Amino acid sequence: MNQTIFEMLKNKAKVKSITDLVFYTKNHTVIDKRFVSWSFHTTAKKAKIEDFRSHDLHHTFATRLVQAGKNLYQVQRLLGHKMPSMTQRYAHHYPESLRHAVEVLDKRGTSLSCHPHPQEAIPNE
């Protein structure tokens, strides 16, 4: 849980409620997951968002974490995956993030020369 969600839930807790549930129905009972799914699809339809499933949010979550530099083990734990291979299916890179991965070699002063020492290089003839 990030700080934004924590603060939102903390503020919600200040409101008197007859239930300990964070999200609940008008009758203060547990929300059925089918209702959550229906609400998601209804909202997407009203917003004219096509070809989008709640499952896509898992991909976005994983991708943004990996692109922000979080390792796959952390993402795997956050998504609750048992196998790293499943997490790899969720976390996608965009070409620019891969370019940044290679550019780290420039930032560390790593030489990609075939010769370990520039003075040992054969001069151009």
C-alpha cells in the first residue's frame, strides 16, 4: 500500500461507520466481487473506453513498477505470484526504458573498448 492509499483509508476511518469494512454495500455488508466487476465495466463503458479489462490494471501496475526500477522479485511479491515467470508476463518494457538500461554503462564510466587500457590500442594506419 502506498502513502496516498494509506492516507485515504485513514481519513475514511475517521468517518463513523457501523462496520469495519473499508468498502461495503448500502447495507454495510461485503461487496460481492461480481458487483465490482460489473461496476468496472459499466464505468469503462460510460467513459467510452473499449477493449479494457480490470485485469489490464495488473499489467499496468507491474509495468510501471519495473519501469521505475523495481526488481521483478518485488513486483512478484506485490502481485502475489508464486512463480517469477508469471510476473515476467505482466511486466513490460517500452523501448525507451531498454535504452536507459544500456546507457547506465556510460554513466558509470564503463569502457566498451576491446582494449582494457586506451593507451594499448593499436593506432590507425
